[in-house]
Amino acid sequence: MPLQNLRLSRLLTALLGSQLLLFGAPVTAAQPTPAVALAAAVSAQPDFAPPSANHCRRPMRTHEVPGRPDVAEPAVSIGKALPRSRAPSVSRDAAAKAASPAVALSMERPPEALAVAPAPAPTIGGNREARPVVTAGMVDDNADFAEYLAFRARTNVPHQARDISERHLLTVRDRTGRGVPDAQVQVRSPEGALLRARTDSAGRVWLHPRSFDTGQSTLYEVTASHGGQTAQGLLRRGQKDALELQLDGAVAPQRARLDLVFLIDATGSMADEIQKLKSSLRSIADDSARLPSRPDLCFGLVAYRDTTDPFVLRSHDFTNDLGAFQKVLNQLQADGGGDYPEAMGEALHETVHRLSWRGEGATRMVVLLADAPPQLGPDRPTYDAAMQVALGKGIKVFSVGASGLDPQGEFIQRQIAQYTGGRFVFLTYDRAEDPASGPGRETVHDVKNYSVATLDRLIGRLIREELAPLSRKGA
């Protein structure tokens, strides 16, 4: 990152007045009003600096953006809940109200190995409570692109527009023909419009010229680089749907590395979904660790509410300590909210700009679990800018629509997933209109030809497919 941009980033961090805890040592700055924090976030230029962290072998580090300046939820250590400082807010779903102990904000012990004993399940009458069954469907809007365009055409809802009607598949290979994962890609028009992207584990990435170039350019220079090797080519609009670039040398296989973030709407109506995720995390992590590629796993968490709540967002940076991560997730409670849209834009901005994503060769995934669209407005961070940065950093977003998600929320979640190369996942029920009817195959969403599985198996399948092209070699 250029020096002036680095200084700007540090200045914005100071303006946000963040509460940051490193290795258990709190550093507290004066908290700004939400308006000041939001204005600073909106004015920040997108940071396309390549992911560069070397590892995640660290205690949990937490960053908070405060909400209402007159109300605060106390920070507590893991396992210690302090009394709430206010009465619970009225949620969008009265049945989902819950008291909200603060999310853990510090670590009091060094990280442990991934192989830790699972947290005990809740008990009822002395017996372990069965894990709730959560079913979900999935569609791949990049695989059935014509149907996705038809969905967009028939869904008239407020959103931040990016024109993806034209797309091209870029594949980067080495001289042996193997797809090159995490290659840096730049697409430049003669007028200087620039798109940044990174290839996935198979060496592929979808490019949408109209999403970044509002001019009349028909020819683009495409550059792909990896490990000091560079290949160039030309993309001519209207002629080819696919482009392939080849590096001169071979790229040695590396051990799979997965950075996985759970980005969660933590308002009151999400109580059931958060509980289900808590009970599924161990299964997801264990299944991922047993994959043939034996991936090196890092976990992160970003929870968000809105500016009328005690916090807008709390993010927990990557760690390889699954036990500590599970404890932080277990302390997350659904509360607050009020109006329907939430601070998804702020949370997505935080996720792509601030977390310590690992560098070259990592697979980067976000599981976005929400039941409402983002707040839209001139004083709010734009989710479409964040999804552009996600593409530039090789971060795929897999959007999970929870019960109650309306057509606007579905449109935006699918928009983010399609642009970044992810999928749209949605919870299913025995009766589509009634989440209380139990697991099933029905949904209210505008989808067809979808498969159904339990949510943890579906997320596991997505991880498996993303890591399948990678090898354990290089471990």
C-alpha cells in the first residue's frame, strides 16, 4: 500500500474511535457518534491492497464500532457475562427476543490446537438436547446465468446497481495446464478504468466489464500475475465469453489454506438462526479438517446490528483456535434491531477491509447469514463497493437467507454472491410460509431447480468444492 494510503487508513482508524484488544490488552479510544463513524467509513477509498497475513496463530482480536452513544453493552471476558445496561430492544420477531450478554472481547489464554473437546450441548432434564435440524437449499447463479438475469429483470427493488449483464470467464494456467489459484488479475480499459480480481482455487474468475467501465470501451488489457510470473492478453467485448492466460513457468502445488468468516446479522429476529449456527460450527470445522487436502483453517466472526443499537458491529479477527472461536460464537446473542434494514454495508466493509486475510495461495470465504437487507443511503457504506473489493482480494461471499428475508434482501444477497463467485443459500421449511413448521424442502424465495440438505452439510459441501482443486502437497 502506498505510504499516503497507509497514513489515511490509520487516520480513519483513529477517527472511528475503535475499541481494539490485542492479545488481551485493551486499548480504548474516545467513542465517536455513529454519524462520525459512518461518515469516515463512507469517505474511505476502497483498499485493494493484496491479502498479506502469514498466519492466524494468535489470540482473538476484537474491534467494535459503537452505535448509540448514550447506550453501551459492557465488554466482558470469555465466560463472564455482566448485567445488561438497558432493557432489551423490541425485535422484528417478538418470539426471537433474548437477553444479550456482551460478546467476548478478550482472550485470557494463548491459542490452543484445533483439536479441542467440543463444547457440551445444552441439557434439558439431564439429557443432552438434540441438535436442531436445519434444512437449506442452494442455487448457483453463475451456473444458471440466464435464469439469474431473468430474476433480476422481474425483481424491482431498491439496490446499488452494478451492470453484470455481460460477463467473461478468465482462466489462468501455468505451463503444465494446471489452473493457478489466487492469481492477481487486472483488467484495464484504454481510458484507464480498472477492475481488480483474484482467481479461485481452480484458477478461474468471472469478469463483468460493464460493472466498472461506464464508457464505450470494447477492448481491455488483461494482466495476470502470480509468484513473480506475469501473463497478458486482450479481452474484446462481444466476441468471446472466455479468455485464457498462461504463465511461462509451473506453479508448485501448496497445502490448502482456508480463511472462513461468519458474517452474521445479530438483531433480535435472528435468535433461532444464530443458535443453529452455534450447534453446527463444530461439525463444519471437523468435516473441513478431514478433507483430503487437510486444509490449514482460520476462523473469523463479524456480528452486526444497526446504529440504533449499542454496537453497529463487532468483528473478531482470524484465529486457528477453534475452541476460543466457539466460545466467542456461543456468547453472541440476538437482540436489538427495530426497523427492517440493518448495518450489513458497514459489516461487509469491515470484513473485506479490516480482517487479516492470509496472502498468496489462501482460499477466502464469507458465509453471510441474514434475514434483512442493508441500510441504503448517502451516509452509509455501499455494499457494492465492498463486493468489488472482495473480488479484488479473492473473497467469495456465500449468502444465506434466513427466515423473513424479503425480495429486496434476496436480490442483494444474490447480487453479492454472484459477483464474488459465491452461491445463494436459503433456509427451507415443511411449509414455505411458516418457519415454525420444521425442516423441509419449501421456500418463499424466487428460485427453482435447487438441492436441499442440512445447513451444516451444505456449508461443508461448499467448502469441499472450493478446496477440491488444491493439494496437500507443500504441507
